[in-house]
Amino acid sequence: MVTPLKLFLVAGEPSGDRLGGTLLAGLKQAGANVEPHGVGGPMMAAEGLLSIFPYEDLAVMGIAEVLPKYRHLKRRIRQTAQAVADSGAQALITIDSPDFGLRVAKLARAANPSLKTIHYVAPSVWAWRPKRATKMARVIDHVLALLPFEPPYMEAAGMTCDFVGHPVVAEPLATVDEVTAFRAAHGIGAHDKLLLVLPGSRLSEVTRLAPVFGAALRGLDARLVLPTLPHIREAVAQLTAGWRPAPILVDAQDAATKRAAFAAADGALAASGTVSLELAANAVPMVIAYDMNWLTRAIVKRAIKVDTVTLVNLVSDTRVVPEFLAENCRPGAIRPAIEALLQGTTSLATSSHGTSGQDAAMALTMERLGRGGDAPGLRAARSVLAALKP
């Protein structure tokens, strides 16, 4: 009997859970006999991981937002590092959430210097805080990068790194029948404009952005659909209770429902983050808006090195997706962009074929992220297995 490969994986939010789930599925597809341990959500659980505590405990973003939970997070860091040792894992794979994962890696590596450490999702050192890569290299051996331009940054800091593609390119798209059924189920007419509203997956994000989004959308001639997660659904319902038009809340954890909602949409107002790639995968034109705690905003503003934070803009090397960040995240600024989007006039450029700038940029983004090639989860699995060879 083949001895299983013991891996300890740590994911702290839905996007990380999705990466972890596709990685574990990819390892099975690659023929590896894996015994997973660690921290994760439902997608990793579906692949056999039993989380040592609810992964939602780690879903905190922003410098000022972390401070009230600092002691609790420190306890979770120590608990997780001890669990790595107790599991006898041959490798630790931290997935995104570097503020938590890298602290776990530091403690785990101190307890076991021979432990192989892998980080999934390269830190955006090309955007801000470039010294993070050097600091990360002290505890991480190998990096799995989602974006094609990231490996040189990691390698320059002393780590090995493979571009493995982004899992969004391999996710199934809704059929015409599924879109029709979704609209019918929610009473959305065939000619009604449908706007996706995506204020984030963390309660802290939604709490900050919901009032701004609601004010920007007040009286809009469109139906609003807001995918949300079970653990924050009640809070989201309360935060959006006064919105007019009232949003239809759907379960973002239900893959078929989320898929249909994205495919049915005529446009989206979204928080900055990975969701812009999900929208691009479904060819949904978007407006991005985001704000932070005033302290986090001040720190990030000083450190940022790029003129856009929207991944579609960055990967396609365009600036066609409108974004309203920090002090520009205001209802009065956002509203005209939403109206233009629903009228089909959001593009800042057009291609030689008359395709809107956003449409062309979204298609190029998907191509550059690996659409049409091997599934990113399988590519990540192969990279992990290669990195673990003696």
C-alpha cells in the first residue's frame, strides 16, 4: 500500500477555500494519494479536509480591522502551527491570507526545519510593499502564482515559483436554459436590466460598502441581485433592508445559482478583488468601488505602486474598467458610471472590430490566465508534487 502524502493546508476565506479545493482535486487527478489536514471551508471539505476550526475566523482584512481580533488571531496562529506538527505533515501549503499563513509557516518551520513550505497566491509585491517577498522567502520555499507576470518577483527574492493559472478560467459557465430559469425563478423579465451587486465576502467589507452602494443605486431602473454567503446573509439582509430597488439575495455558495446569476447579469457593481475575474470569465462589464478604514486607507495610499487595483485592468494591461477607490468611493461618483454601464457605454476604448473595451479586455484576461489549457488546479498540483521531490 502506498503511504499517503500528508499535507497541511491553510485557507482563511472563500477565494482561498476555492483554490484549496481545486488543488486537492488536482492532486487526485494527478494520481497522488493525499491525506489532507488543516483549515478550510466547504470546497476543501468536499475534497476530504476536516477543518480544525471554522475558517471564517480568519476572514478579516485591513490593518485597522485586524487590531480588535489580534489576540484571537494569535491564538489561532499558535493552534494551527501546533496542529501542523501534530499532523506529521510533509509540507505546509498556505493559501492566500499571508498575514495569517506566513506567521503559521514561521512557527511551523521553527519547530521542524525540514518542513517543506509552499504558498499559493503570490503576494502583490508589484502593487505595494515589495519587501514582502524577501520577508516571505525566509519561511517559504515555493510559490504558486495566479498571474503570469508574478514569478520573476518571487524568484528574485529567492523562492521557486510557477505560474499555474487562475481557477476562474476552469469554472463552468451557465447555459442559456439555466439563465432563463434563474430569471423566471426570481421574477426578472427577459427585458429587465439585471445588475449584480457584489460588496465583498467579508462582513467588514459589506458593512463599509453597503451604505455607499445602496445610495449609488437608489431608484435605478434595474433589478438588483446580490450573491452572499450563508455566514453573513442575515447581516447583509439587515444592511440592505432600506435599499430601493430591493436586492434579491442569492446563495453564493450554491455554485449553480451563482453561475446563473453571473451569466444573467447585464453588468455589475463590485468591490475590488478576485470577483473582477469571475465577472470577466462571464463577460459581465463592471464598475469597481472600494473603501477601507481611514487608517488602512492612509497606509495603503502611501505604499501603492500601481495606478489601478482591478485585476482585469492589470492582466490585460488596459484601464477600461472604471474604479472608484478610497475618497472616490462615493455614491455621486459611482452612479453615472453604473448608468453608463447599463446603457452599454462604459468602454474607455474600442477594438478595431467594434467590440467594447471591457469585452476585449475581459477576453484577453481569460486567455492570459490560462483559459483553454490544463485546469489550474491540476497545474498547481503538478507544481506541488514537483516541488516536493527530493
